[in-house]
Amino acid sequence: MDLGVCLTDAFFTDGPRYDFPGLKELGREPVPFRFDQYKSHIAWCLEQEFGRNAVRMGEKAIHIHKDDQDKIHADVVPAFTFQIYGPRLGLGNARGAPLNGIALITEEGLSTGVEY
């Protein structure tokens, strides 16, 4: 079983390099933690539920393997909301609606999935 845990109050954003959308423009505040801290917190919560020996951190996901009578095998993928913004429609104009998806950070860097 694969599960996604997406924190919808935290955002990765992308946009044109010459007109990158800033947090102030988007009306957002920086989150008070890094993605690796978020992933570690999810792992800690899973350890509280399934036991420390059943939970292992992976490159992309947190793996749960509990082979007692419960027979639980799952991958839990932590993610933030990901939004891609296009350029402004003109000087001083607002941006159009973003493309939305999810993103996570792996050892290779940012990995995204966007709905079109």
C-alpha cells in the first residue's frame, strides 16, 4: 500500500526566472521548518503507532513493515503542495491561476507531480 501525506499549508513554488513569484506577492509566510524535519516528524508519528522497529526512512518514502499478526507493509510519502505560476499578464498585473500538484525532496533534489 502507498500513502501520500501532503501538508497543504506549505508550498513549493516555481515560475519564470525573470519574474519569480515571491512569498509576499502570494500572501504566504515561510513555514517554520524544513522538509526533512516534516518527513522526520511523520516518521516519528508512525513509530508511535507501529513501533520503532517497523519504521524505516527511505530516500523518497517512509517504509512500514510489521510482520506480526497485523501484516502491515506500506510506503508513506511526505509531500508539500507545489504550484507553478506563469508570467504576469502585464506590468503590475496579477498572475493567472497556478498549476497545482505535490512535491517532495529526495536525495536527488525536488521531485514534483503537477495536475494539468
